[in-house]
Amino acid sequence: MIKRLFAKKIDSVAIAALLVGFSSFISRLLGLLRDRILAGQFGAGDELDVYYAAFRVPDLLYNLLVLGALSAGFIPLFSHLFKEEKKENNSEAWRLASNIINILFGGLLIVGIIGVVFAPQIIKLITPGFSPEKIALTAQLSRVMFLSPLLLGMSAVLGGMLQSAKRFFVYSLSPIFYNIGIIIGALYFVPQMGVRGLAWGVVLGSFVHFAIQIPSIYLLGFRWRPYFELKNKNVQDLFKMMVARTMSLAISQFDLLVTTAIASVLVGGSLTIFNLANNLQSFPVGVFGISFAIAVFPTLSVYAFNRKKLIEQFSRTLRQTMFFIIPASALFIVLRAQLVRASLGSGHFDWQDTILTMDTLFMFALSFFAQATIPLLTRVFYARHNSKTPFYVGLFSVAIDIVGAWFLGHWYGVSGLALAFSISSFFNMGFLWIILRREIGSLDEKRIFISVAKFSLAALAATSAAQIIKIMAEHWINTNTLLGILTQGGLAGLGALFVYVLSCYLLGSEELFNFLQSIKNRFFYKKISPEDQSEARGI
């Protein structure tokens, strides 16, 4: 049973997305628990500002050296080399994986050592508003966290192999264990080491993120070898593909660094508020947008130059994503007070912190649909071996975000930073869509528009129901307690969910029926024809 879970292949895009999305949901619930613990222990003040600023530099290292290689090139290349039915012919796939693991580890180690040595100077650059004492403490935490990219880098290669082989179960568990490690740090390391315990919690989470995937990789047939072949053809192809993607991530990380710098000169705690609201808003985007994009990427890589199949997969996946993300956007707006109070409102996190986080979350929620679409659009370009277009579009979008953050941040405070991010997301999605359409033709817009119109009407009905239930509940529930807030928000959310599904059913939403059929086929299997099986596969 355990071996089957570690080795189970999942062909259906919807089931893979459901699995990745569910694990992302659990992981992000743990992330909310983590943030609640942190907010309760420290409040929105200097200590958490230090933690989030210290996290930024190692995270930059991971994003540039790891995600640049894996998201743009590794999965398409490995998917091409890996033969499920002829495992004895996978020597080139295993050779590529070993090479990438060894080259990444070497590069991360060298850059990490440089980061450790020059941590104070780097931190001073990205947090000009910090005092000398805060800079010194941030540098200490950052030095510990430089262990994290080494572990996450190796884990990312294993995860890329599992995605390519469509082994999504264990891959989907790793973020859960990552957050558990950080929570352990917050609960058990912080009482002993203070805020430094959070840094060691990140390291622990990174280690278990890596370790949980090893058994599945072993069962898949991979055995590590000490290859370090920079002139290997597949390695060189990967390097060519990753250049533009790494540049895209570089400007994205530069955007985050500039936002950090701007937040550091605003009112104390602004950086913490921005990060806490960002973590909340990443919940639906990660669960739905990124999960579907991850699940469909191997399929997009196969159909990259089959226009009809590519558009079919793109349209189907986008419509299924919008089926979830549109009501999530509406509910996050109407229930943002309950979400913030339930997830963060404890201990030193006071009412003023809550209001600022609510306002910032509202600005983020305006662009959920754009944020959820961008990962799918970029993966279509990557599948077609085009990482330059997302780079140039991302460069323009980041410029919009930085300029917007500077002006809107000074006019509206920390919520202005989130508004600038949403505006840049609109431009990013819009330009990617236009360019992709010019490249491959119609993207099935009519069908997408009809589906989105149905979801929007259903979401409007759902939010109206949520608002009514929320107001009614205030009269007989004590909303000054955590239980009361959870009850009020839970009732409103469940009522909205019921109305949304019912509305989609009455409107004849194809995506609702497809989703329910995928669940039925997976968990309540009945014998169907090969034609029906092939039709259901990928839904």
C-alpha cells in the first residue's frame, strides 16, 4: 500500500491538479497556522520585519539558480528523455538528473558562501530603513537560512523528476512538511533561541521537503551518480533554455527586493503586513492557479507544437482554473475581515494590524484571476521552448510594479504596494495573452468567455448569500472570540459554496460537470469504453 502511494502514476490533469491543489491547501493552512503563531508571538513589528527581510536573500538565491533551470527547461527535457514503458532506456534521463543535481549543488554552495560572508552588506542594501541593530540581526538570520537553498535545490530536481513521471502524490506532500518544519521552529526553537529559532525552522522544513521525496525517486529507478558534465548536450540545452527564465526570475526577485526596501521606509511593521497579506492571497492562487499549471505542464510539453491539442489543453485547464479562482476572489473580498481575524488575530497582533492586513488583502484579491492565469500562460511558452517572451513581458510588468509601489506606497501605505502588484499582474497577463494569440492563433476565447461569464454570475450570487449569512450570524454569534469568527466565516463560506455550485448547475457549467465526472471516474470507478476513458483523461 505504502509503496503504491509512493510510486502511483496519475495521468488525469484534473486529478493531478486536485491532488496537488489539496496538498497545497493543507500546506497553506499550515502556513496560515504558522503565520498566526508568528503574529501572536511577535505582532507586526521589528522582529518579524527582520525575519521576512532575512528570508528574502536566500529565497532570491533559490529562485534564480534553481527555479530558472527547472521551470523553463528541466521538466520538458526530462519528460522527453524519460520512458515509462522502457525503463531500461532511461540512462540519459538519469544522467541529466545527476548532472543537474551536482551542478546546482556546486553553484548554490559557492554563491551561498559568498552570501554568508557578505550578508551585512547585502542586507543593508535591501533594507535602507533598518537600524544598524536590525541589520545585524537580519544578517545573522540570513546566514543560517543560506542552508535552505542547498536543500531546496536538490529537492526541486527530485520534484521535477516526479512531475515529469506524473508521480504527484509525494511531490505534493513536500510543501506540507516544509511548513511543519517552520512551525516546529516557531513552537520549539523560538522559546530557546528567540527569533533566530525561526531561521533554524526554515532549515528543518527544507530538509524534510527534500527527504520525503527520496523513496519515490528510488522506486522510479533513479540512482545518483557523480556526473559533472558541463558539455553534456542535454545540460547545455537546459542552460540555453534557462537563461531567459533566470532573467525573468531575476527581475521578479528584484521587484520583491525593491518592494522590501520601500516597505522598510514606511511605518514600522509594514513589511510584515505586506508579507502576511501576501501569504493569505497566495492561498487561492497557489491551490488553484499554480496547481493546475503544474499538473498540465508535462502534457503541454508533449503537445507543445500540436496546435489543436495545445489550445484544447490550455482552454480546458484555464476554464477549470477560473471555475475555482473566481468565487475564491469574491469570497476573499467579502470575508476578508473573518479571514484575517481567524488566521492572524491573536496575541500581539492588534486591531490596527488587522485593518491594515484586510486593506492590503483586498488590493491583492482584485488580481487573483490574473495571478492564476499567468503560471499557465508562461508554461505554454516554456513548453514551446520560448522563455524569452515571458522575460520581456515580466520586465515590463516589474517596471510598472516598482513605479506603482513607489507612488502608491507613499500615498496609501502598505496597501498601495499590493495595489501596484495587482495592476502589474493585469498587464503581465494581458500582454502574455496577446503575444501567445499572435503566435498560435485563437485561444478558444469564445468558450472561455462564456464559462467565465457563468462563473461570475454564480460568484455574484454566492457572495450575496455570504454577505446575508454573515450579517445574520452577527446577531446570534459572539464574533469577539476565535470560535465565533470561525463559525461566522464558516457558515457564510459554506452557504456561498452551496449557492455557487447550485448556480453553476442551473447555468449548465461544463466545468462543474467535467470536474464531478473526473472525481467519479477516479474514486467511484465503473467500466467505461476506451473512447470515454481517453475523453475523460486530462479533464
